[in-house]
Amino acid sequence: MVHISEREQDLPEALIAELLDIAAERKDVISLGPGEPDFITPKPILDYASKILNKSTHYSASPGKTELREAIAKKLRKENKIKCDIDNIVVGAGSQEVLFSAFLATLDVSEQVIVPTPGYLGYIPAIELVNAVPVSVPLFEENDFELNPDDLKKIIDKKKTKVILINTPSNPTGTVFSKKVLEEVADIAIENDCYIFADEAYEKIVYDKKHISVGSLEGMEDHVVTFQSFSKTYAMTGFRVGYACGPEAVIRAITKSKHYVSLAPPHVSQFLAMKALTIPNSYINKMVSEYRERRNFLVKRLNKLGLTTPMPQGAFYAFSNVKHLTSSSLEFAKKILKEAKVAVVPGTDFGRDGEGYIRFSYATKLPLIKRAMDRIERFLK
Ligand SMILES: Cc1ncc(COP(=O)(O)O)c(C=O)c1O
């Protein structure tokens, strides 16, 4: 017998996965698709692994190791200016697991989450899996894909909206929200008595603009849950460590629901995360300066080819307008894969409002980006 729930059957197949599988299998394809750093985890973190393997063969505490949660709280106070303590922190297998558990912990059936789109493809299916309702607020190229608080005001529903999700620096647009916008979103959350879930997975990958945590704004302690991750900052996607910082009662609820998903976060990875928080910033700065060089090259080249691309301020993605070339980003991405042998991600993978755009990742070595762009230039001609 095969019985698959309707909920599961409704889950979208990520187109990105299909394209990236093809790219991974075919040696002749250059991938500008990756959603993760191409760098290897910094050496001091990897070297530490052999020292702590035999100390990590058991479950850790369910919300994460005490020493790690303490170190995270210290980091958040110092670097993000968020007032918090160990009881405000829960660790999980990547920020995705913590975010999913947070939806479970805070949303009843039919309650709404406002999701700016184009946005990270992990949000909408996760909200639907807990039988809540994602409501898109569109982000516009003319506004550098930054959230317009007036658009948010128009769709927020005081009764039904429980969460406003924001992602800065953003995947797939690279936008970094300004303090002014964050302050306005904060006011809207307070007026409507709802949470802000702030996904800050790319907080350290910023170029010309400073990252600001909405959770650091005056009076927001009870309204914001901040999600951060070791995945992008330390090139540690494979180790799966992320965390949330928020009001104590919410963190306790997240811990409870997360317990029934994974019992506890991976123990060995938590030791490595603790080590990561002690290494010099130069390891991160070196990666960011390489991303910056690639970004400058890629965005200049894309614009030269007539694919209008705003300069991303953070993360490692460029988001290009291809509306003059196609009415379907998916078909266009497939064509680029087939004819130019370059894998890219169609904007529609990031929600309906991504139609007409293509995401180019620059988490790929510069010589490969150069070759990929030569191929795309030939293809466009
Ligand atoms: C915006 C954003 N948030 C969250 C995640 C999940 O990251 P992780 O679960 O590795 O912490 C990703 C992964 O690509 C992402 O792009």
C-alpha cells in the first residue's frame, strides 16, 4: 500500500534541485546555481574535529550545549546588539530546522505569515506544512528589492497575521534592509501585535552596507525571533548548525517542538560551532573579499550583456532581469543549461514574483564565472 498525505503531495518539487542535479552530473556544465559557499570550512575548525570526535558520541541537551548557547548569546550581544541570555537561545540542525520548529511553535491552522517575495524557497512550503497560510508581499526591482512598509501595511491582517518574515541580507536578491525600513517594520509588528522572524543567515556576507539586526531595535525583545546560522558565515553547511534567539517562552516552545523532530542538534557539529566562534575574523573577511571581487565582475558583465542587475549588497547572489528575453524564467534557465551549458536558477523558484528574473550565484571560483559568462554571451548573441 502507498498512502502519501495530501499535504506532502502538495509540496512543490524544487526546480532548483532538478537543475543542480543535472549540473552536478555533467562535467561540461558550469554551475552558477549553488546556494552554499564553495569554500571549505576554515582549517582550525576542521582540525578541532579529530580532538572532539570521541566526546560527541552521545545526544547533547535538547536546546543545544550550554557552552554553545552561552557563546552564541555573547556573540549576539556583542556583534548584533541584541539583548539576550542563554534562555533566549535554541540550537538546531541548521537554521532551517529551527525556523520550521518556530512555525510549529507559533502558528495555529489558518494563521498567516507575511513572506516578502522573491524570497528564499524554504519558507512557503514550511509554512504550508504546518497548515498555516503564507501571504506574499511583493518586492520590486525599482526599490532594489527592499521591502516597502506601505505594501506591508496594506496586506497585514490584525487578527490573522502572526508573523512577518524578513530576510536580510536576502536570498535571492542580495538586498540588505536599511535601518529606516527595519524600524518601520518593527512599528508595524508592534501595532499589529505579531512577531518578526528575522532570517539573518547571511549576516556576515555584506559588502558596502552594514547589516542591522531588527532584534536590536529598542523595545523589540518580545517581538523578534532572530535566526542565524554557521552555514554561510563559516562555510559549514554540511555540519548543520543554526540557532534562534527570541523571547524565552517562544524559545521554550521551539525547543519542545524541535525535540520531536530531531531530539537534539548534532553533537560533534556543536563543538565545531563553538570553535568557529573563537577563530579570528580574518577567515570570514577573506571569504567576503573574494565574494566581493566575484560580485563586481559578475554584475558588471551581466549589465553589459543587457541583463539589468542591481548591485547586491550582501549574500552571494545576483538577480537579473530577463523580461525582455523571455516570458518564462524556467524555460530560459533550461535553455541556458542546454545551449550555454551553464546552470542558473529561475526566479520563479523564489515565488511568483520572481518571474522574469534569473539568480546567478557567485559561490563559484572566478575563472569559472568568467568562462560561464563567455558562454552566456555567445548564447545571447
Ligand atoms: C535565506 C536562507 N535562510 C536559511 C537557509 C538555511 O540555512 P541552514 O539551514 O543551513 O542554516 C538558507 C539556505 O540556503 C537561506 O538561503
